[in-house]
Amino acid sequence: MVGAPKITLQWPGKALSRAPTGGRLTPAVCPDAPVTLIEGDNLVALEALQQDAAGFTLAYLDPPFFTGRSHHRVIRQRDPESGQISRSLGRGFDDHWESLEHYLSALAARISAVHALLTPQGCLVLHVDPKTSHYVKVLCDELFGPECFASEIVWRYRRWPSKQRNFQRVHDVLLRYVKDPKAEPRFQQLYEPLAPSTRATWGEGQQRAVVGADGRRVRSSTLEQPSRGVPLGDVWEIGIVAPVAKERTGYPTQKPEALLTRLIEACTLPGDRVLDPYAGSGTTLAVAARMGRPVVGIDENREALELCAARLRRQGLGVRRSRAVPRSLRQARPTSPARLTG
């Protein structure tokens, strides 16, 4: 209804805007660089990036999941003489929060900063879990506008079952919001294979519906052109990164390359810029650069950035490094965890 009050999410001390950090990037980011790694608080870096005239077509955010735990990187080393593999723990990220209100406040500041960096045809994809997805959905409706909501993608996966008197949690939630609902969004239709029953009945050709005068389908026919498949839905079955997978880095909550490949292929074209404010192990960076998209990743954890750089060098990619410098030490660490994953 026109003029109706907007539905918002409220909590004590809520503030969706904050004073600018006055941060800067040293050296400045080059928009055409295949990969740029920025060390520092991502809010400082995101606000500093607003000085860059070139925007981003896709921003993928994989923030903390409000788990209340410290996450560590698993480092595996093989003894050259015995061949045995030893495991040790390295720095990952801290996901402890004073409260859900503090978590949402920190996330809101970063979502707002990302919104300012998107091109009109660009979009944000926010990766969360069912514990917070309903709060974050209302928050994004407020920050972007409910008319900017594009889709909720359910990423379903299999993992080792946990002992609990409940249904097993086997999915995450990816919320997609477009920057400008009036602009033509950047979107490439992807397809899934035809179902076995469909192939058995209609073969591999494209189907065409024959519609009657009342607009209802009367029958279907099959064309000679091969079918591209079924338009991709919003429930994605993609396996998690297995412990023995070649892409495994040992970094906590690492996301599979197949997931980011699908997102980047659907939401960008070659040459479009991609942003990941929670770079972690560098999955987004590795996939985007391989697909010809200039990409910027941000992380506070220097070990994570070194891991990203090594991963990209193995792909034969050069990496530019930058640092987000806050205006004062007092502003160097706004409420946020040490970092998160990618």
C-alpha cells in the first residue's frame, strides 16, 4: 500500500549508519588489476573503496554465522622421511559476539557500505545460515528496499551427521539483492540437465508448448534443436569441500569453488568487477580471476591473505597488495570478528 509504514528490524542501540572512518588505501586500488588483496578491517576498506569511480557488478559476502566459537585453520604437513602427515592449528577467525544486536549492527554497516559500491545492474549475495537468515532478510529489505530482493538460494549439501534430537541441518541460505530494481540486472540464465523421466518421454530436443485460445497449454511438441536443459532453480545441490579435495586449504568454513563458479557465471560477464569483503581462503578470488573477472578481496588476517596469494600464484595469477589504513588507532577495530571465510 502506498504510504504505508516500512517494516523494519529493531533492537536496542540500533544504528544503520555511522561516522565515516576516514580510511584510505595504500597504494590505491587499480580497477583493472586481475586480483587485489586488501589487508585491514573490511569496513574501513569498503568506505575507502567508495573513492573509486568504478563499481562492482557482484559482491559476495560470507560473514560470520554467529556461532560463538573460535575457528582455526588446519595445517597439514607430511614428514619427508616417514611420509606421515601431522596436523597443527593456525589462526582462522573469531566468531564470538557480545550479542545478536552487536552482530547485526556490524553486519548492517558492511552491507550499507557494499550497497554504495555496486553498479546499477549489480547485486549483492549474502551467505548466511538459518539461525540468522530471517533477521538478515528483514535487514537487507530495509537497507536495499524490499523491491530489490531478487532470490533466496538454498545451498544443500551432505556432511557427517551430528548427534542431536532434531532434523539434520544440511543447507545454507544465500540472499540476492539487486542495486537498482529499475535497471536491467546482470543475469545469465543457467540450466540443469533434463530429468530422466523427461528424456524418456520427450528425448533430448527442445519442448514447445501448443497453447489454445484460452491461453492454456493443449499439448507439447519436441523440436529438432537439442534442449539446453531446465532453467536453474533456487535450490542448489553442491557438495562441500571434502577433506582430501585438491582445493582444500585447511581454512575453516571454506566454500566450494563450484558454488562460486555458479554465482559468478550467473551474475557477471567477463570484465565485470567482483568484490569479496571476507576473503578468507580466497575461493571467490581464485574463481573470479580464472573466469576473467577483476576481483578485490579484503581480510584482516595476514595469514589468510598469504594463503590467498599462494593459491592465486599456483594459478599463474599476479596479485596486487594494498592496506586499509584507518584515521586513528581508535577506529582501527570497530565491532567485528577477526575475520571470516571465503
